[in-house]
Amino acid sequence: MQPDKPDRLSLVTIALHWLVAVSMIGMLAIGVYMVETETYSLYSWHKSFGVLIITMVIMRVIWRIKNGWPVPVSQYKSIEQSLAKAMHWILIIGTVLMPVSGTLMSAFGGNGVDLFGLELVPRNPDPENPGKVLAHNGDIAAFCHAMHHWLGYIVIGAVLLHITGALKHHCLDKDATLKRMLGSRAHSG
Ligand code: HEM
Ligand code: HEM
């Protein structure tokens, strides 16, 4: 597999970036929508896609560790570079912790986790309250719930800043940052 080069990103980097980007934006939107509108029918879909996303995220993290971060296409102000780097870290950590916290919240909370109908962690029904579940560990479930909620909003903010940065590079600086992530060769300078 070709590694990233300063003027051209590897196909693996590009494919994993867009697969994870589309999945994460979809999951953030569905997550907020289903909670705000109490659309419980979406919960099972949200969980199943979230579990699938973990595999892509693991591949991406291994690829980043092996390959390092893409180098900027040109020399930017150090504040701009630090902000971009910080966003990349928040985004990559968020893509790991969101599905992990979601899975642990559902598993320890007794609600179970399934993958499109295949039971991965069974529900834990409360025999005295039909329709309700018993938590295996309420403290861990509550901690992971809080993490899923707050980190979700932090990641939404980081994604918005990240997209703004990508558009600034493309429309104002007129450099190849966005084009390179879309597969074009960036001419140095
Ligand atoms: C891939 C990454 C994921 C993202 C980006 C994501 C995002 C979100 C967001 C933004 C919310 C709304 C939070 C709120 O307003 O309180 C949410 C809710 C929820 N997520 Fe996820 N999620 C992901 C994966 C998962 C996974 C893997 C599971 C479980 C297996 C899960 C289970 C849930 C549940 C049960 C809720 C509703 C919580 C409630 O009722 O308060 N999520 N998710
Ligand atoms: C429309 C949405 C998006 C656009 C236009 C976009 C654009 C870009 C661009 C142009 C780069 C290259 C930056 C550079 O060369 O320094 C990049 C890198 C990156 N983006 Fe996005 N992005 C989007 C969504 C997302 C989302 C939703 C996530 C994660 C939640 C994400 C995570 C990352 C990360 C971690 C990098 C660093 C390089 C890598 O690991 O592949 N992006 N993005």
C-alpha cells in the first residue's frame, strides 16, 4: 500500500477519511435527532451502524500510527497549523470514543447491543417491571452516557470548525488542501 506523499495522499487515507466522515456526520445527526424527538425506533439502527463504524475507525487509527499525519500542502501561520492539528486530534479521538462510549453505555445499562438483529450483548429485562431493563453497572453506564452526550457536542463543534477550515483553504487561500483530500495531486509552493 502506497504511503501518503506531500503532494499526493494515499488511496487508503482518502477512502478512510470520507467513509468515516460521512458515517460520523450521519451518526451525529441521527443521534441528536432521535434523542430530541424521542424517536426510539431509530435507536437500534444507530447502535448497529455505530458498531460497524468501530471497525473502520480501528483501521484508520492503525493507518495513522503507521503512516503519520499528512503534511500541510504549504507553510501556514503557526496558530493556523496548531488549530488544524488540535481539530484532527479531537476528531480522531472522537471517532474512537463515540462508538466505544455508546457500546459500553448500552451494554452496562442493560439495554443490550445488536448488529442489525444479531444480538451481541443481550438486554437485561427487569422481572418486576415489564418493558424495563436492569443496569449491570449503573455508574459505568451513567459515565459513558455523559461522555457520549458531551463528547458528541464537542465533536459537532470540531467538525464545523474543520469544514470551515477546509473551505477557507479552498475558497480564500486557493490552495490544494481540499483537492488533495479528494485525490488530486498538489503542486508544492
Ligand atoms: C459512531 C459513532 C457514534 C456517534 C457519532 C454517535 C452520536 C450520538 C449522538 C450525537 C447522540 C445524541 C446525544 C444526546 O443528545 O444526548 C447519540 C445518542 C445515543 N447513542 Fe450514539 N453515536 C455513535 C455510536 C453509538 C453506538 C455504537 C451506540 C450503542 C451501541 C450508541 C448508542 C446511543 C444511544 C442509546 C443514544 C441515546 C441516548 C439517550 O437516549 O440519551 N451510539 N449518539
Ligand atoms: C464535509 C466534510 C469534511 C471535509 C470537507 C473535510 C476535509 C478535510 C481535508 C481537506 C483534510 C486534509 C487536511 C490537511 O491536509 O491537513 C481533512 C483531514 C482530516 N479530516 Fe476531514 N473533512 C470533513 C469531515 C470530517 C469528519 C466528519 C471527520 C471526523 C469526524 C474528519 C476528520 C479528519 C481527520 C482526522 C483528518 C486528518 C487526516 C486524516 O486522518 O485523514 N473530517 N479533512
